[in-house]
Amino acid sequence: MKALILAAGLGERMRPLTNTTPKPLLKVGGKPLIVWHLEKLAAIGVRDVVINTSWLAEQFPEMLGDGTQFGLRIAYSYEGVTPLETGGGMLHALSLLDRRGSDEAFIAVNGDIWTDYDFSRLPREPAGLAHVVAIALPAFRQPGAFEQALATLLSSDDNRLQTLAGVGVYRPTLFAGLTPGRFSVVPLLTQAIVDRQLTAEAFSGSWWDVGTPERLAQLDKALRDPAWHVADAETQDGDREHPADFK
């Protein structure tokens, strides 16, 4: 099974740190955010990983190389100076993920999140076009069409809607017939729910959208201090930023 790490964002909320370093390469707990994902993917038997890039793209191969140090084979999908968003980025990377045209499912992970979600729980073959991991929708944000549709698949103990966590499994046919360009994957997933082609699971463990320098510092402290559990250091839902488009 192959995997795609979405790492092409501009990291505008993280400036000035991202003026010189792409957000997924910023370090927490002594290693870059993206390395946490690479190690977890390798641990569940993934061997081929594609990383999509745009901002400061040259730094990814400089730091990560061809993946040998992680027991992986890494390929890079450069999107140009303007990132293609989630859907466009996935479509652009398909030539590296689905070389035989077999519609083999691949894991997709947002490169700027940190989570203790166990990747081995992901299905190797989703029942439909995709399977996504969901987290509770932040209380301050109004739900959109996707969140409303997702409520038909999931129930929550606190009756709150769920939204994308930035971890999932996708089939290339989700993007069949689409024109290359810049677009979000969220409308595709919304339609997949309508068509009964999407499955989902709710996750209530530790999850961070590392969207600001303050959040990065807080997570770094949590990961370095064994006495301060990561879950205890998480910000409250009211402060958590929305992850729905794998920014």
C-alpha cells in the first residue's frame, strides 16, 4: 500500500517560521512533523510514499532524501509555485500513486498535523471510494455541507458534529474524469456520502492542527516532557483550528 503526505501548503499562519522552512519540516519533539508520519507509515508496512510539495519544495528532498533512512521509497510531486489544494494535489500525484492503473487505495495524511491515531486501523481497501478519520467539529465553527452529510454516518457521545482529521484512505477513482487544477477534496467526499461510497470513523484521541507558532511550541513541549501528556496539553475545542481541507 502506498501513501501520500500533503505538504504543499504555504504555511501562512506559521510565519515568520515558514519564511525559511516549510511547515511540515518544522520540528516538534526533536524531529520534523512529517517524520512522525513517515515513521508511522513505515511501521505499518508502507514502503512507497509520495510527498506533494510547492513552497520551498527543494528542502524536502534535501532533508528526507529518497526515504532510505526511514525504510521507505519517497517520490516527490511538485505542484508549482501555487499549491493545488487537497483535491488537486491528490489528482496531480496519482501518476506516482497508481502507476498500473489498478485503482489500488492509498493512505493520505495531512503533513502539518500531529496525532496518536494508530494508522494500522485504516482499512487497506475501503468499502467505497474513500474512508476518513473524523474528529469533533470545533464549537466555534459553523458546519458545512460535508459535516451535515457526515452526521448520517457517525454518531457522537456529546451529539457534536464531526469533521475531517486529515487522515484517510482513498481510491484513485474518486477523481475519475476530473480536470487537473486547483480544487478541494471536500465536495468530492460530500458527494461520496450521498452516493454511499464513503465510510468514516470517529477519533477522540490526541490530535493537533499545528497552525501557529504558539501551537508548535506547545506541542513540542508536550512531546519532550514525559510528565506532561500530549492529550493533557491539547488546546480546548474553542481554540482549535478547522482541519477540514488538510491545510
